[in-house]
Amino acid sequence: MNQCPESNKCGGCRYTGTPYEEQLKKKQKTVKQLLGKYGKVCDIIGMDNPEHYRNKVHAVFDFQKGKGIVSGIYQEGTHNVVPVDECLLEDRKADAIIVSIRQLAKSFRMKIYDEDTGYGLLRHVLVRVGHATGQIMVVLVLGSPILPSKKNFVNVLCKLHPEITTIVLNVNNKKTSMVLGDKEQVIYGKGYIEDRLCGKTFRISPKSFYQVNAVQTEKLYNKAIEYAALTGRETIIDAYCGIGTIGLAAAEHVKKVIGVELNQAAVKDAVVNAKINGIKNADFYQNDAGKFMIQLADAGEKIDVVFMDPPRSGSTEEFMNAVLCLQPDRIVYISCNPETLARDLEYLTGKGQKNRAGKSAGSGKENGRKNYRVVEMTPVDMFPYTDNIETVCLLSKLNVEHHI
Ligand code: SAH
């Protein structure tokens, strides 16, 4: 990989000078160190072409003395904007669109939002590319709701980049580090894009989570579904389901899918995604995953497999306690942070419960509840050149033999 001139400033890449094979080895070692004591760590699944994989690109806009309008990335841990035109991790078309918007901002005399004073208009641009479909969504995040010469701006931008399929205005006038605000207005196209993963079509709205590396996501989901060893008879939970990707990819191999997700836009997408793929055995609920699981446990539902894919902060004791009550045969834990995964494995395997509850989890059978053991785990490199590590981990009930 070529050296990126900004890599020292932006903090996004950690390994610009390090050959990819070495990066993989380093990540493998980290996972082994953090998680090896819980069970077998299989070889990390790497990428064939580990550059320009990010299908979601965010640029913050700024006005800088001597430079004029710049767009780029916040320098790590600060609100200083490092100008970036091309990034070795990001989709090339997305980067080119952001450069064009910057040039148009100048010719349309758009005021750039000033974070200190709260004045100005253009704040961020978010571009999302459907890896398999080529559909592209541009979200213009503004400090106030009106974009002057809106029609003209859309026409010129779409002429420069006919690959853009939708443009959305998002208003964020709050002092916040969140990129998107609440209000949205579609000014071109449908307001969402679609992508294809694991043979299914997925609608993605501006506010919904979608994995940033589609190529590796397929490998990750395939591994997760393999770990679940589905027979067609199972009721499965897809917890922290986003737009329903894991549950819907698994739907044809199970009796029933129950998905839960906090973000309302994502749940709406998940419901539509079931429909457009003709999937009738999947239901999605908008709720906190922990609260929802407690309801299921209280109702005495029979759940066979729990897929859980929480954010970086990991899961909660509330959630995991409910899982321990539900006693699924298998838990497939997908994690983007091996440190919180280690903490949660400690809990699910019983050791953490002992520490926290102040009483012994004994033989692993407490109130008829069995604890879980890690069967094996596989790291998947979703984020080459950064030090983020994704891991998929299979747990099964203690003393129950499972074959993969
Ligand atoms: N499984 C999905 C999404 C994983 S990202 C995929 O692979 O695309 C984690 C998701 O958890 C996000 O969509 C986020 O909105 C959701 N989330 C965060 N906290 C949550 C909570 N307390 N309860 C339910 N979902 C939550």
C-alpha cells in the first residue's frame, strides 16, 4: 500500500507502513491474547484487496484561513479538520463526489458551518455506496433547513456524478459530535439505497447502521450462520439487528427469525427488507435488546439460537441474564471490540456472574441454568489498516457437545 500523506495526522490508519500479512498476524495475536483463554481462536479471515473497502464515507466541512473551504476527517481526539481528498480506505467514487461538493460549495457560495458560533450552512457530507448495486446516496448535513438554489445544486452534482441515485438533506443544528440530526428531506431519488449481501437485497436509509466493508461482511455472516448449525427447525434471535441482515440471511435455514433493534429507521428498513426478499418467517421489533430479551424470558419463549451483534460497548448484564434464562442451544456473538467481548464472555461462561453477583456460579448450573462455554471463534478483518478487530464467537451450553 502506498503511503498516505495524511496518515500521521488523521489517525485513521494505523498500519500504512505495515504489509497486510503482518497486520493480520498482529490482529490474530491480539485476539489470542485477549480471548484465547476462553477457547480456540481460528485463523483470521483477511481480505484479498484490502484497500478502498469503506462503502460509507463521512467528510466534515470547514473554512480554514489561507485554504478556504476544506473537507476531510477530524484529527483523532480533536475537532481539527485534516483536509482529505483521497483516502486509501475509502471508496474512490465517494471521495470524488465529496471533492465535487466542496468545489460546488465554493461556486454556490455556500457558507460553511462554524462549530464554535453555530453559524453557517454546510456541515458534513455522508456518502454511502451499495457495493453490489452501485447505488449511491449523498447526505448533505446542514446547520439550517434551507439549501439555496437547491434544484440547481442537485442538477449540477448529478451531472458531474450520474452514479448518484439519491440525495438527502439532513438538518443538524445542535452542538454535538453526532453527524446526523433528526430532520430529513429527500431532494433527489428515493431517499435510500439498496445493496445485495448473501443473495438478498437490503434497503439502507441514511440513519440505519450498515457494515462498512461489504466484501468481508459476507464472510462474517457466512461464518456466523455456519456456527449456528441450523437445521430448519430453529427459532432464532437476531439481536442488535440493524436492518435485519443477519436474520434475513439465515431465514431460509430456520423456522422463525425474531429481530430486535433500537434504531427506529433501521427497524423500518428491516421490515421492508423481509418483504422485498419474500421472507415471511421474520418479525422485527423496535426496542432495547436487553428489555426485549427479558420480555421473551418472562414469557417463557423457546429460543434455539441467539445471534448477538452489539455496538463497541458490548452487551449488558440485563441482556446476557435474559439469554441465560432462555437457555438457547447456541449463542453466536459477533463483536467489533475484543475487549468488551472478553468481558461478556467472562459473564456468559459463568466467571463474571460469580464476581458480580458476589456468589458462586457453582458447577455452571444455577437454578437449572447452564452456563456457556466457548466452542471456537474466528476473527474477520473488516477494517484493514486500522486496529479495529471483528470476531465471531460460538458458545454452546456447558456439557453439551456441539459439532461444527
Ligand atoms: N447486526 C447488524 C447491526 C450491528 S451494529 C449488522 O450486521 O448490520 C449494532 C446495532 O445495535 C446498531 O444497529 C445499533 O443501532 C443497535 N443498538 C445499539 N444499542 C442497542 C440496544 N440497546 N438495543 C438494541 N439495539 C441496539
